[in-house]
Amino acid sequence: MNLWLIPLALLVLLSSVAFVPTPSPWVDPADALNSGDIAWMLTATGLVLLMTPGLSLFYGGMVGTRNIISTMLQSFICLGVVSIFWVIVGFSLAFGDSFSGIIGNPLTFLFFKDVGSEPNPSFGATIPFVLFALFQMKFAIITPALITGAFAERVRFSGYLLFIALFSLLIYAPVAHWAWHPEGFLRNWGVLDFAGGTVVHTVAGFAALAGALFLGRRRSHRDGESVIPANIPFVLIGTGMLWFGWFGFNAGSALAANHVACRAFLTTNTASAAAMLTWIFFQGAQGEKPTALGACIGAVVGLVAITPAAGYVSVSASILIGVVASLISSLCVQLKSRSPLDDTLDVFPCHGIGGMVGMVLTAVFADEQGLIYGQYQLIINHILCLAIVGGFSFLSSYALYWVTDRIIPLRVTEEEEREGLDRSQHGEWFGEDSLIDKEELENSRA
């Protein structure tokens, strides 16, 4: 039997075993639902989904020509893998009945049982519970996709598929429970994470760092060869899609069409604008030409940093958050470039560091709770939160890389790396490399 058919057969088997006829949760509680909130959250959910294809363009344009398709697919495939696991058990692990604030009961919402059109007051009082679950699904999808930039150009596709399935269930879901479930221990500490500074960016950043260390350096990095980005216009288009989608990411986290969503929308745009300008001005101050790549990276760093703060801070604070995060991440990228660490697309300096800066500054500027209001407890709790989440994500991810590697080797061979992952993993080509004869194509795919 072809090994690629095993996951499909397992999925069909699980579906048939789990199907038990139950009363339909799809009722119409018209008194509780708000059509405006529903319309906005449907839109926001679609915007967040758009971010993953945007990320694929953002990452794909920055790697070498021989790896652009594989890099883009590593992001895009998360739409398939994570969607299925989220419906089966991921949502239940993240938002099911809590076990001591650590993890959700996997049986609570198994296969979206009891996840229907009735609102759940704990997760959005005016929208269908299923809409909340779908919105959260998009966050679960993009988080492992963010990690891929750290080990781009050297990971085996089949091993990567296994890793993201395990990561989504064993690392992402627990942290989402800690920070966003009403009984999660971080939430009960009073930690403020409006849209994913810890759950998405700190988790992805430290998982990316673990991946870069575990898989080791690329041959080109080890030999000091420079890699020319395959397509800067792809990076620009991807950044635009990310910026656009981030309005759903942040403003949608208000879970209603209200003043909080408006504030999050404003602070998101302003922080990104400030960070983008800061990055290119900082390039100029160091005697470099302002680059399109720098502008794009700066914009994304600003989006990352404002994510935990978007609904809690003023617009003036969002400007400062964008500036500070951009400067710190830029300096970290420079330090990384002088180290042996091969984080291909600077995921840890930009998402990991950017997310942590955002969490700290949230504790500084949050309305009535921040350090500037004379409150000290929040910043202490945020620093403890970052230590716990960062340590858990790094150590657990490193363990998952090790386990995955024992089942399916994660690192491609040096010959496959030299050939490029587009050809060696997928039998596909981009640009001038696509001008090959049909016989070579068929032989490669065979």
C-alpha cells in the first residue's frame, strides 16, 4: 500500500467511529444573536484565513528560486492539516472543559460535537459558537505556518506534515487554553493577550528557534554563500495581504462589531506604519539603501508587536510600540546574521522577539492596568508568562522535532538540498527552471 494513503484511511476510520447521531445544535436563538456582530466576525474570519496565503508569498519570495514552491506550500498546506485536526480534537483541547487551567477535555467538542449556532457566553455572547470556533481555527492554522521560515530550504515535506499535526495538538492547543480559555491559568493571572502575542508569535518564535537549531545549517549558510531572494514583488504582495488580513486578526478579536474592534483596527494600522518607516530609516541611518524587503519586514514586525496590545492601548502608544519593536528586531536580525544560527527568514528575531516586546509593552501601556498608571503586577505577570510560554514552546518543540525525526527523517539529504526542494520534494519548478522537457518532469515525479 502507498504510505501516503494511510493518513486518509485513518481519517475516514476516525470519522466513521466518531459519528453518533445527536440532536442538532443548529438552532436559531434569534434573541441572543446580533447580525452585525455575525457579519463582522464572518468577515474577520475570512481575513485571518487570507493571511496564510499571504504568508506563503511573503516567505516564498525571500528564499532562493529552487525552493520557492516548497516554501509556499509549507504555509499553504497548514490550511488542510490544521483544519482537519482542529475539527477532530484541536478545538476541544484548546476550549473544552478545563482540567486545572492546563488543557481542555478532548471529548467536550470532539468532531465539533455541540458546536453549532447557539452562542456560548464565555466565547462570544452574540455570535454562533461555531463562528468562534472557525475564527480560532484560522489562528491555529497560521501559527505552524509562521515556524516554517526558520527551517526553509532544508526540511523534508513528509516529516514536516507530521510535525505540524503534533505541534497543533500538543503545543498550540495547550497555550491557547492557558491564555484564552476563561479558566486558563494565564488568563486567571490577569495576563492580557488580545490577539496572540504569546499564543501565536511567542510560541511560533521559540518553536522556530528550536527548529533552526535541531535541523542545523544549510549547506549554503555553512559555506558562506549568499541566497538571492527569488521574487521581491511576491514579498510585497504577501505583506499587503498580511497587513489587510491582520485587521481581522486583531480587530476580530473583539468578537463583536464595537468600539474595541475600532480601536484595535486603528492601533494595528498605526503600529505597522510606524514600524515600517522605522526599519527603513534605521537602514538609512546605518548607511544602507532603504530596501523593499526591509520595509516589508518592518511592517510585519509592527503587526506582530501590536497584536497583544491592540484592544488595550491608545493610538499614541501603538506608534511607540511599532518604533521600539522595529528597532529591537532589526538589531536582533543583525546579531543573528553574525552568528552561526541559521534561522533562514529571521522568524525568531521578528516574530519571537517582536511578540515578546509587544507583550512587555502591553503591560506598560494597557489602559488603567499598565506600568504608566502605576500598576506593577501586570508587567510581572507578563514577564513570567513569557518565560513559561517561551520555555515550554522551545523545549516541547525540540522534543517534537526529535520524535518526528525518529519516525520520518526531517532533514533532506545534501544532494536533495543542492537540487532544491521544489524538485526533490515535489517534482515542480519555478521561473527559468520550469523550462524543461516533459520526460525529465515525469522521471522526477516517478
